[in-house]
Amino acid sequence: MDRFEISTEDDVVRARTAARRLAENLAFSLIDKTRIATAVSELARNTLVHGGGGRMVIGEAANGTTTGIRCTFTDAGPGIGDIDQAMTDGFTTNSSLGHGLPGAKRLMDEFKVESNVGQGTCVEVIKWK
Ligand SMILES: Nc1ncnc2c1ncn2[C@@H]1O[C@H](COP(=O)(O)OP(=O)(O)OP(=O)(O)O)[C@@H](O)[C@H]1O
Ligand SMILES: [Mg+2]
């Protein structure tokens, strides 16, 4: 498992590159590599922009029959008050597109958000081969 601090835009790019490299090493298809890199980029950017910075832990996942990539994003920011609302396409508190979270969910196979207002947010995603 590798850990990446996310406190600048460059860190977001590094997180994306690391995800793409691991996907490459695990021989994911080209389309899946792009899905993984896109989701990681969106989630890392949320950690930076909304969470005020944090970290990504990335590594191999296994479920007995197949391998995958697991990425966990953690911050100690303001948290998400209404997760259902945050997961709605087009919802944003930032006059952005509001497609990051729902987009990442569609791109990956497993998606879990845990958040407590005033404490922070943890998003975990997995892509299986
Ligand atoms: N790590 C986080 N900490 C606090 N709030 C978050 C976090 N991630 C997402 N949110 C909240 O969920 C909303 C939706 O996130 P989402 O990524 O879907 O859209 P966005 O970041 O606003 O826009 P886009 O990703 O399209 O540029 C955000 O506007 C923000 O209010
Ligand atoms: Mg976003």
C-alpha cells in the first residue's frame, strides 16, 4: 500500500498518475485504466478542494477470485452534511459541475462514503479486474 499526501494540485496529478501506474501493473484494460485514473483524479480533487487536503492510500485488493485496486481518500475537513444530496448529479457547493462523486461511483465497482460534519470525510473505491 502506498500513501500520498494531497495538499496541492500537483498532488492530485501525482495521485492520478500513481493510480494509472498500479492499474498498468495489474494489467487492467485501457478503458479501465482511464476509468480508474479519472475517478481518482475527481476524488483527490474533492479531498483538496472541499476537504482542505488529506491523503490517499492506494493498493491491491483481493476477494478470493479476483484482484483489484482500492483507493481510500481521507480528510479532516468540514464533512458532508447530506451524502444523498452530494451524490446527486449536478449538486455542488462550489459552482462547479457537481459530477465528481456520482461520476466516480459510476466509474468504479465499489463506492463507500463515510462523513461526519465537523470531523471529515472518507471515500473508498474499488475497481475489480
Ligand atoms: N471531501 C469532501 N469534504 C467535504 N465535502 C465534500 C467532499 N467531497 C465532496 N463534497 C461535497 O459534495 C459536493 C459534490 O461533490 P462533487 O465532486 O460531486 O461535485 P463538485 O466537487 O462540487 O464539482 P465537480 O467535482 O464536478 O467539479 C461538493 O460540492 C461538496 O459540497
Ligand atoms: Mg468534485
